Amino acid sequence: MLPHYLRYCFTPEADYNQMETEFLLYNLAPEEQFAPETRVRLSLLTKSQLHCLVHFVEWMRADPKWSEYCPSEIARALQFLSALLA
């Protein structure tokens, strides 16, 4: 489901609604108490797939709207995904 979800986040409909994109970001930037569960959910992803998620979050960081709306979540997601890649 994740590949379809990611593609959807780049559609005009997602740009208009934004709810799904925001939801995905929050799931990639878990609070400390939810980090173990998120690690388990993402544990079967390959390094290449994790890099894809990093690129998605980097795209959000470069986007003026997202970088202003949720900079701390973007930073937390990048930190979390980088730890998964280590």
C-alpha cells in the first residue's frame, strides 16, 4: 500500500486535500513512545525503499508550504529514517 500512498501524495488531489500527506509524515516521524512500533512496521523495507522515504521527506522539507507548516515533524522524520538506515 505504501507505494500507492506515496504516489498519491504527489497528485493534485493530495495537494488540495493535504490530509493524507500530513498523515504519512506523522507516521514517518513518530513520537518516542511510538518509535518501536513504527520500527517494526518499517522493518521489512529495503535500504532502497527507506531511501525513497527519505527523498519524500526531503521533498517536503524543500516545499515552502510543508517546510513552514511542520518543520519539526520533517526534522524528526529525517532523523528517524536515518537511524533506520544506520
